[in-house]
Amino acid sequence: MIRHNKLELMGGYCVRIGANYLGDGECEFTVWSPLLESVTVQILTPEQQLIPLKPQSEGYWQTKVNDVYPGTLYRYVLNGQDAFADPASQYQPEGVHGPSQIVDQQFDWTDEGWGGIPVESMIFYELHVGTFTPEGTFTAIIPRLPDLKELGINAIEIMPISQFPGDTHIEASLAYRNWGYDGVYPYAVQNSYGSPAELKQLVNACHQHGIAVVLDVVYNHFGPEGNYMSQFAPYFTKTYKTPWGEALNFDDAHSQGVRNYFIENALYWLRDFHIDALRLDAIQAIYDLGAKHFLWELAEAVHHFSEQGQKWKRHLIAESDLNNPQIIRPAELGGYSLDAQWSDDFHHSLHALLTGDRQGYYQDFGQTAQLAKAYEDTFVYDWKYAPHRKRFHGVSCRDRPLSQFSVCIQNHDQIGNQMKGERLSQRISFEGLKLAAGAVLLSPNLPLLFMGEEYGETAPFIYFVSHSDPDLIQMVRAGRKEEFEAFHYADDPPDPESAETFLKSKLNWELRNNGKHKVLWDWYRQLINFRKTHPALLNQERNSIQATSDEEKQLVIVRRWCESSELIFVMNFNSSPVTVNLPFEQNANKLLDSADTSWSGHGSEVPEHLSVGQEVKLQPTSLVLYEKG
């Protein structure tokens, strides 16, 4: 009978799949193929041999093999015909079309004293391994951790690292170029980024610096090239469609094996790699009309894992555009029990005010009242008519804590959604960048920074890929062009297949030491320090924030408090100076002013000490922070 993990789930169990190296040259192979008549493991190195797997319950096949060691290459032969890599391969040294490799997951961890970071305290820093450093590897990130720690970052969020395709006929350093969402081996660490052991080195180093690691995982689709999943089992269903084709089979016949595949994948990263949290990509494309949604079962498994003798709690964070708090409500309230979710409405409200964009989905935004609502209510669209969607959208989430929502002013999607991948540093003024940073970091939600924004990186982050199929390359180019038709751009987008597009997106990390880039870095660091230390900013209760707006003056005023501590920050989105009375009932002292010359501003006219009823004159595109008392 199939050997199950010790992790017992409510209503089921979790089956460990793939090549599980047991030590001393012994490896256990397990694969799920409920409709096949035979499965054979083909050992390719150092000598070829064929070993049949034995059928087990519920469509699994399994066998143990002796005299095979880490580094051994293998494939599965299906029904005595074609051979394919392991769907749960832990490493693909020759890419998506090559064989799988046996990996010894043993590692000398030194993070015994690591206690994790509570999700409500996380300050996320999203990065793409391939463009974060010139080398584009896991280990090249490690020397930069002290700088991120100095900035105040306590959680790096790594874009997907599962094996994706590349054109290996070109220069090795450029062969693999991808955001990561075209992965086809969710268990396999991307070979161009490094080995499984090198990813563990990175996680271990992060924990030593007091930084958690969040891994972006894709459970809603597989990439188009190297996707051989349907050869093994009914991983897909024709019942639903996603933007990427047929949906994954989470509720149709044989769906339990698909559900197990992804639940075990989550546990694999948390257990074997000490990952602290998973960011679940676009969960609105995970279709499941069964009585127990896949996300609920996944959360149940992860939370159960955290309770089984683990030294720190692991978390699940969903990317969702549904504006639906059911995702994060506890199961006893009919929810899926995920720990947090992204909230796009904050970004869209802030972006529209800063840039003036009104095309595409930005037509739904652009009023200061909407940003004020995003501070108080999180969702701007809480069952309101959305013109871009041409329907009512969202529902109120005021029953959920503000600390369950992550917000940003830049991330990989929102920059990549610009046709040329322009960052805000290329689109708005330096004063606007400081205003944007304050808006996010002084919010009660979980802030996310995108790599380089903290010093005003000038390099774009353009959508880039590398495929070996000419037809697929043309489809990607055409699809990218079509994507921007709704935005009515005159030019064509940069060629996603071009190596130049990828190289343009590499960070200029040295910028942070000079001029206004250094000023912006220090501004971010000051804001993060306030966020971590001031009682009013540490309080994330919904009843401790009030936000108002003035559409004519283009102002948003946010008041936050905790017992006797109170802060007010006012944001001027106007291109002209504005005079305003701040709603203090006693005198106040200025803590921060983006217009001060010390922050390379044009000079502030706001008083250091504010009397009750005294007017303040705000500079254009500025933010000022006052403390009661």
C-alpha cells in the first residue's frame, strides 16, 4: 500500500510524491497516474536501467530502488512508450525538456533560533532573482541582505522559482529569461538560479539576518512549454477556462490527486526549505465548486503542519482581485482561513492620483475619496458598480483586521502592466515618489515594496520570456500587443523574447548611494522606522483610523491613534500649494515633511509646532506627518 506522510488531514491525507532520497543509495519513487496501465522509472546515469513501479491505491505508483545516489538522472516511461520527466521533479538540470535529477534534501541548517515573523508585522520586499543582481542567482542575493536589513525589510518575497523554459542555444547567462509564471515543474528549483542547496543557503542566511522568506507559487496554471502533466494524469479540466487555457482540475473526476499534488508542494517548500510563507498567485483562477474549496484544504494542511512541532508559524497569502474577504475569514465563519490577501484597490487609487492614468482599469479610480475609503474600508469596490468591469464588484471586508491586507504602490504586475515596464521613478516627480512611499508605509496594511523602488531605480521591469518554440514566441508577442490595445498606446511593447529586454530590467543597485537616490533610500528607512516603533502606527485595529478627503484641494488626511498617542498625516496630490486646517484638538509637533530641504524638497512652509486651529500651507505633491502633543 502507498506510504502516506505522517501529516494527517481532516478528511484525508497527504501523499509525498516524486523521488524521495532515503540515504545510503536508496530512493523511493512515487507518481500519481490513475489512468495508466504501467509506469516504469528509467534510470539514466551512471548506467541505464528500467524498474517498474507497483500500482498502489488511489492511482499512485511506487517503488524503491537501491544503488542510486543524488545526481542520478531519471525519467518515467508511461505504458511502455514515451518517457517524461517526473511531474514532481526536484531538479531539472537540463531544463524543462530534460530528465529529472535525484536530490538529497539533507542540509546543515543553522536557523535553530529563528522564531519567524508574525504576518501582521511583515514588510515585504518583492524581488526577481534573475534581475536583482548581475549574477541572477540565489547566492548572489545573500551579500545584499545587510542592506535590506538596514532599510528595515523583514520579509523578502521571491517571485516564482519553479523550473521554467529557456532557449539553451544562446549564451548560458541569457538562456533563461522569465518572470517565473511559466513554470512547469512546481517542485524543481530553477536551474539557472542555483541548486536546491543554494536556495536553502539563501533562506538560512535570511533567517540569520532576521528576515523571513515568502515564496511566490503558482497553483492556477502551468506554463505552455515543457508542460507534460496531461501525459501522466487528468491534471486539467475542460469545465473552466483560465487566461492561460484549461483550468487545473480541483473539483472534477480524479481531482484528489491534483489537490494532493499542490498541497504536498506547499508542504515541500515549508518543510524542506524552511520557507516562512507562500504567496498564492491569482487565486481567482483556481476554480473549485466542491463543498470544500482547495484553498480551504490547503490552509488546513499548512496550519496543521505549523502546529506539528514547528518552531514558527507558516503563512498563506493570496493574490486576489475578487475583493472577497471569504478567502481570509476563518473556516468557522465560512471562510478558507488564509492569513492575508493582496488588495489592489489601494494601489489603483494611489496610482491614478499620482499619474493621472485613467485608461484600462484605472478608469474606475482617480478620486481622493477613493484613497480615503481604501484606508478605512480597504476595498473601494465593496459591491459597487465598476465601470471598467461593467458590473458590480466586491463586498465589504470591514469584519477583517487591516493587518490581513497587503498594499503597495509598485509590484511586478503593476510595473509590467506599463507597456514599457516603466517604474514610477520614470513617470512622476521625486516629490511624488516620497509622497507614494509615505502613503504606503504609514498605512495600517501590510506594505510591499518592489525591488529598487526604495532608491528610485531607473531601470524598467519589462515582461520578458525565453522560449525555444518559434510559434510560441510569435503567440507571446501577439498576446503582449493585444494586452495593451485597451490602453490605446501608439507604440508596440518591447519584444518580450529579446535578451536586451531582460538585460534592461537588471537593477542598478549602486544608485542607492548617490544624490536623490540616497535621499529616497533614507526617506524609506525613516518611514519604516516610524512604522515599527510608533504606537499609533503599530495599532492596526479598524476602529483606530479615520481618513477624509477634499476633492477640490486634492487632499487626503489620515488620522491614526492608539490610546493617548495620535498621528495625522496629510497628503497633497495637488500640483499647487494648498492651505488646510488639521483636525487636532490640541497642539501638535511635526515629525516628517517631504517638502523639507533635508529631504531634497523645495522648502516647507509648515510649522514645526502646530497650535489648535492653526492653518498649514502644504507644498505641491507633498506629505507631512504630525504627532499630537
